[in-house]
Amino acid sequence: MVPSSWRPTTGPQTSSQLRGFVKMFDGNSSPVLQPTSNLYVFGPSAPPAIIYKSPSTLAAPFLPNTSTPPKFGVYSEANYFTYGAGGTGTFQIGTSPGSYPQQVAFNLPAGTNSWQVWTDWDEPGISPLVAGQTYYWRATFDPDGPAPIIFGSQQQFTMPPAATCGGQAVTVAIGLGQLPTEGNDVIMGTPAADTIHGGGGNDIICGAGGDDILIGGPGNDTLIGGGGSDTAGYSDAPAGVTVNLGSAPQNTVGAGTDTLMSIENLEGSAHDDTLTGNAAANRLIGGAGNDRLNGGGGNDTLFGGPGNDRLNGGPGRDRASYAGSPGGVRVNLAVTGSQNTLSAGFDTLTSIEDLTGSSFADTLLGNGAANHLIGGPGNDTLRGEGGDDTLEGLAGNDILEGGPGNDTLKGGKGTDTVIYSGAASGVTVDLALTSAQNTLGAGSDTLSLIENLTGSNYNDVLRGNGGPNVLNGLKGTDVCNGRGGIDVAISCETTFGIP
């Protein structure tokens, strides 16, 4: 009779398990054991992967499933050939050669041609496998009458050493569903993107792969990002923090003395923080409070958040982002002092080249350098001013004005307008052209996803693209050519292709 803990199985398995595969047939005059055996370890949803084939020895990957408590299993196969006698099959395993104190046995009815059974290593008589331990195993078959047939004697496999984080044995494995405690934990993340909160105590947290957010919490913590773009988070700190990605162990003031390794980004608290990046490209998020964000070297993105913030990009090409603001913002890169952003406090921007707006109606203004302005979902007004600028309206009905220089103007979704009201002389602009075009009065511009044009205060030539366009000549003696479509001409003295 099969023990209740065993179950017949067909199809792929979904947890780490031991397999005993037994075949019997008539035709031999004596029981014969076919010497083939495979040892497998596999994860909760992965197909079996062969890692051991008799006779050989190698380290088996340690791939636990996510059951609670965790179960660690081995998938093994042994084939028995008999003349149809029943008997008892046993898988034996132990840590000493020739001694196999742990075993799982099952009865084989006489005449059975084939039979499959499975188990986890939590069966009665089998202890969980221990990382770093070498195991010896064998299979036996004891038919009714003859002596037992032994197969697999002295075969062995070694579970690899326990996982470590920061040189310490892992005590909390996120992939196993384990949770950090309020004590001192050594926490290992998964290859995916994790958000790990150490809780109380002096914790060591390893993000492993993925773009992770590591929050040490109270105590003196070590945060090791690993692969991906990782963030050290201080959103729950009871006071403002001072954190520098270029420093070794450091007093964060509001969250203990922390050590950050392989961390690219910082997120501050709801208080007044000072966050400093390093030579790489960093994302610094101030959060609430009056924050000081210093990008350091590299091309950084600085999110001041609510409050009156100071954003200093430093060397490299840096961006001030107002994504997440509760309302539209007005930001001017030509202003060197404090400026009212309307919905994100009074900010001071230094060494910032690029801007990203909010989800609302924004006004973003560049300076004399080359700027990259991104509006967002709202109805935005983007003005590059001097320099060779790139303006992207994205969603919404946007107004783009490149100004002097050779500009790239991308409308995006919605009905977007490029204006040349500040041009030094008349312009010639054609919406049907997708490459750079000499506008005569405002440099060589590249327009895409633009529906409407507004000319200068001089004599302009404005051409549509065959779609529904609004062509506004403004002042001067202007020529507007709609090229068909349902077009509207405003202040155009001469029109073509407009109903």
C-alpha cells in the first residue's frame, strides 16, 4: 500500500520533489536492476533540469520552493526490472558513506508494469537538506523472497553553501516568503525588482538582481544594491537625513549610521534632507520638506518634491523633474535665484540643463544653452529660448517655441502648435517635412507630430501637411498653404489649398 504522503503523478511538477520511478516486467529469470539514475533539483514552476547522472558527483544547485515552511527537494529516478514480483522500494540518504539513516519506502504490487511516486524532503524519516552538506544516497529494491538489490551505493551530491549577504549568512530570504524582523537581519532579495524594508535593528540587505528599493529603517544598516539600478530609501525616517553616495559608512543624522554599496539612487524623508550623488548617473528624490539635492558628476535627475528645494546638478547633463507634482508648474532655467514653481514650492536651480513637467498644464522655459524640455500629459507651453533645444510636448494640446538655434520640436498626442512669434525675421515652415528645414528667421528646425503653425511678426510662408491644420500668419504679409484638408487660415494675406 502506498503511504498517504505519496501521490501518483502525471504531467510536470511544480515544487522541489523526489521521484521514484519503478518498472517491472516478465521475461527475466531473476530480478535485475537497470543501472540508470538521475538526480534533479528544480524550482516551484520550472521544468526539471538534469544536474546529476549516475555515476558522478557534483554540487547540486539549491533551488527551494516557496512553501511555508520552505521545503527543499531532490528529484531522483531509479529503474528496477524484475520478473513481476512485488516488493519494497526504498530511497536512502545520509551524510556518511555506507550509512543511510534516512529513507523513504513504498510498496510495489506484484505485476505492476510501471508506477510513479513523488515526495518532498519533509516526508517522515527524511530531514530537510542542509546547505553545504554532502549527502550519499542509494536505492534498494527488496522483492518478495530474494535478497535486496542495492543500487546507487556511495553515490553523492553536495548542496552548495548557504547564501550570504555582506559576508554574513542570510537569515531572511525574500524569495521564500520570509519577512524581516525588528532585530538584526541579513536579508536577501530576489532577481526581480524588490522593495525591502529592514525594520528595526542593524540590518544587512542585499537587493540581488532587479531595480530594488532598500529601506534600512532605524539602526545602523548596510544596503547592498547588486545588479540593476537600486535606491536607498529613507521615506520613513523620523527626521531629515544627510546621505552621500560617494561616502563610506556615514551618519545619516535621521536614520543611524549606514553603509551604502552598489546604490545608484536616493529617496529622502518627509523632512529637510541633503542628498548627494556620485560620479555616476543618479536619481535623487527629496520628498516633502525643504531639501538640498546635489547631483555630483554624471547625468542626474533631481526630484525636489513639495517644499522649497535647492537643486544643483553639478557636472554632467542634469534634469529637474516635477513629475508627481500636485498641479502644473512654471519653471525657468534662466532664473538663477529662488523662483515660484506654483505647485512645488520656491525652488533654486543650479547647473540644470533639462526639465520635465507634471501631469498638468506646465510652462517650461529654457535658457541660452541647449535644453531638453518634456511637458507631460497636460496642455503645456515649452519655450527653448537660445541654444539648440529639444522640446517634447507628449500628451495634451501643447505650444512649442524653440527660439533661436536649431531646434527639435515634437508634439506627441493631442493638437500641438509650433510658434515663431519671437523670430528675428520672417520664417518659412513646412509641416510636411520631417527632416531639418531652414526656417530662415529661426534656425534649422525639425518638426514632428505638429498640427498647427503660428508665424512671426514679419512676412512668413506657412505650409500645412494635408491634415487639419491651423495656420496663423500673425503680423506681416503672410502666405499660408493648407495643402488640402480641413484647414483654418488666420491673418494670412494669401492662401492656397484652404477651403
